[in-house]
Amino acid sequence: IRWDSLYADIYLSNSSVFLFVLSPVFPQLSSVDQQVLITTHLSGNLSKISAPYFYLNVGDVVRLRSSIKVVGLPKKEKTFFDINLSECSTQSLLLQDLLSDILSRPVILPKQLDNLGKIMYKGDISGSFSNVVLNGILSTQVGELALDANCLMNDDFSQLNFNSYVETEGVDLGKLLNKENVFGKIALNLNLTGVYDKSKKGADATLDGAISSFGLNGYEYNDIVINGEVSPSSFTGKMAMKDENAILDFDGKIIWDSGFPKGDFHLSVDDFSPYRLNLTKENKDLWLGFDLYFDYLDDKSITRSAEFRLDNLVVKNNDKVFSTYPIVFSSAVRDSIILLKLDSHLAQAELEGRFSLSTLPHSFKALRDHYFPLLKSEQQPEY
């Protein structure tokens, strides 16, 4: 049979089918008692088929309203599609139940998805099975997100190359993450280009754009510009903020793959008001400015070293101004020997030996209590 020679012209109106009927082809659907309703006008042959309207309801779980054009079947590598979605919507909990039925095992979607409420996408999806272009708007009860993306995938979908633009006028991170006492809304426009690799369990991407506002601890930060490369464990690039209560400039690399930050960066801080940023409830007239230089070296064999350099420190409080020369704190570890140094015009100190940084404060306290008992803090009697 030459499938190209067969022409179909099919009308369906609220046609009903239960998913378990498809179990001879898809055995995992044998226990899924979910009704599917389809309304469409499908016409053409296998190599060129279209539906000016294609409406689909999977119970109350999925609602689809679209038009579809597909050319190139049955050859997968030559197949192209153009889908216009006036609505594609679902809800997390309902989708979770459906997936659990299909897979015959409990499926637990991320808890934060529950806070999205009804999830709806409107827009276009076009391209091929290996090269997909999306252009549309994702709407939820915590905000809307405009998306323009191009995604390239390999045959087993283990690697995804993406080039996208994301924009939102306000997504409520507090509601999304169940931390409304910490986060507020975020508004941004970002270009993201990178690669997602399943074997690495994360994505490496280049970011370029701006965060126009970001709510944190009851304060709305404004005018943040970011340009750099990000991975699940690091950021390399530049980030600047020009808020009325804080001016920040970051340039360099920071790594957070362990408990102690690593990297090589310069952080410049000016006109920084902890009180106005809701970081403290005291010293409402306190303003800070400084330059922080951080350099961490790890040759992965014998030596690890780090240096903090605090420069151009200025502290203003009412009419009082304090400034100081550079303060340098450095540390090095070699053959389990730790060396700590403090160098400034205020004080100089050096400590060397075998000890743990995490237990150092406790060790100092023990020494104080043993050799200087008069300095030992008195415990308050219990009543």
C-alpha cells in the first residue's frame, strides 16, 4: 500500500474513548479508567495532514485547543509540524494521579507545582522531533512567563541544546516556594543559551539580561543586570545592581559545590543601607561601602589557600565616619597543617597548627575558661 495515495477527511464531534482500550498497543494503559473526548476535522494523506481545529480533553486533567499541520510522515527525520495552541492546560495534582495510574506506581511531582494552580500555555510549537521552536505565554496563579525558545535534542533525549528568551512582569516566588515571609515577586528578562545533559544532572548556560525587581525580606530590589555563565555549582561573570539603597558590582567566579565557597572574584559595595534593606532593625542611619577581593586556590594535591582582602572600607553612622586601610585575612592548608594570618594596620596575627576551622571557636572558648576563669560567663540560675 502506498500510504501517500490514501486521502482521509475525518470529522469527529465529542468522540469518546477510554485509555484502557489502547492497552493492546500501550499495555501500561490497561488499568487507566480515564475518558478522552476528541473533536476535530482531520484531512489529508499521511505525508501531509492538517486539522484546522483539534480539541482534546483527558478527563479533567488535560484540556487542549489547537490547530495542527504535519508533513513528512512516516519518516521521522523528515517530519515537520506546526501547532498553534489557543489552550493547553492542566493541574499538578490531577496530572500526578494520571501519571500514577499510567505507570502503576506512585508519582510525586515537586510540591511547588501545587502552588501554580491551573497551568496553561498559549502559543506556537513548531519544528521537527529533534528541533523544536516554542513561542508563547505560560500562565499560572503565581504569574505569567513569556517564552521564546529553540531546543535541539539528540535521538534519546539525553542532551538538550537550548537558546531562549524569558520575560515576566512578575512571578510570586514566595507563593511558589511557600516562603512568602522571605521572597516577593520577581520581574525579569533574560536570554539563556546552553546545554542540558542528563548524565550531568543539570544544565550549563549563559545568562544575559536584567532583573528589574526582586522581593526579598520585605524589600524590593531594583535594577539588577547579569551577564555570565552558570552551572549547578558555579557562576562566572558580572552582576551589577543600582538600587537606591545599595550599589553592588560583582566580577569573577564563585563555586558552591561544597560547604565553603571557592572562586576568584571582586565585589564592590557602595551606599549600602542594612536598615533600609530590612537586614536589621537597628542603626537606621548606617551606610557601608567597601571592596572585597577573594581568591581561592586548590591544586587538588597538597596545598589549598584562600585570601580575603577588604579594601576601601567606609562606615557612616549619622555624622560619624570610620574608614580603614586594607584588611587581609589569608589561610593555607598543607600536609594537614593550617596557617591563618591577619594583616592590617589595626592588628597582625598568625596561627599555625593542626585544628579544625569548624571547632576553632569552641577551642578558644575552652582555653579561655581553663586559663582565665574570671572571664568565664556566669550561668543564670534557673527558677
